[in-house]
Amino acid sequence: MAKILVTYFSLTGNTKKVAEAIFEALEKQKEILPLEEVKKVDEYDLLFIGFPVHSHSVPYKVESFLRQLPLGKKVALFSTHGSLTGSELSRQAIEHAVSIIPQAKVVGTFSCRGRISQAALEIFRGLPEHEAWVDMAASAFRHPDENDLEEARAFARWVMSIYPYR
């Protein structure tokens, strides 16, 4: 049976909740760790890597981790964001993450909305170029909700059905 790691970077707890939902849906031989506690990835056959979207991109800590993945490592990416799911803003960070790891094999991606801190909303509210995003992000205050978490579990099961690491 293959060994699977679910790892995440989370400041507000949104991405951690999604990571835990993915972890729940996986079968045996699994481990969950915050990104900063991951020492080696060689022993894992599949990595689920999660991050919050910061400024429409991948946080630096996550980008550094992704760039160091070994050749051919199988990866499933997931993110949380304040934008509407499916919008261009919600896809940009995942697309960027995929583009910076050509050495890895991305087997799937998932994203869902996540609550944005009030402090962040206040900072961006004062910037006219972010006015539309602030309105959109403010509506994410109840996310990730149970529906988002069930979709994350379904994503994990789907990845396992396509790449049966048994």
C-alpha cells in the first residue's frame, strides 16, 4: 500500500480544515502535517499540498516547498481563497503552482472559498483597485462550510480512484 502525505500551510485555519477533510477521506498509510513540519517527501508516493491564496498567488513558503519537489513526485494541489469558486482570481494561484513544478506530476487540483480575516479586508477596503475583490471576499465569511469540506473529501476519493495507490 502506498504512503500518502497531506500537508498544508494555513494562517487562518481555512486550509487546515480542508486538509483535515481530505485526510479523513483517504484510506490507510496516510499522514497529515503542517508544511513547516515536513522534513522529507521521498518516502511518500503521493502528496496532497494545500495553501491559502495570497495576492492571487502562492505564498512564498509554499512556492519554495513546491520548487524542491523531486522529479516525478505525484502531487494533488488544493487551495482556499476569498474569490468566487471558478472565477479567474480563484484559478490563478493553482495555475501558478502547477507552472512552477514541471518536475512533479500534478494528478489533480481543488479549491474552495475560505473566510478572509477582518484585518485583511480592512486593509484592502482602502485600496480602490481591490474594491470589487473586497466585496466578493467579504461574502466568504462562512467558508469553508460543510459543503466545501464534502467536496474536498470527494476530491480526495476521486484522486485515489484515478491513481489507485493500493
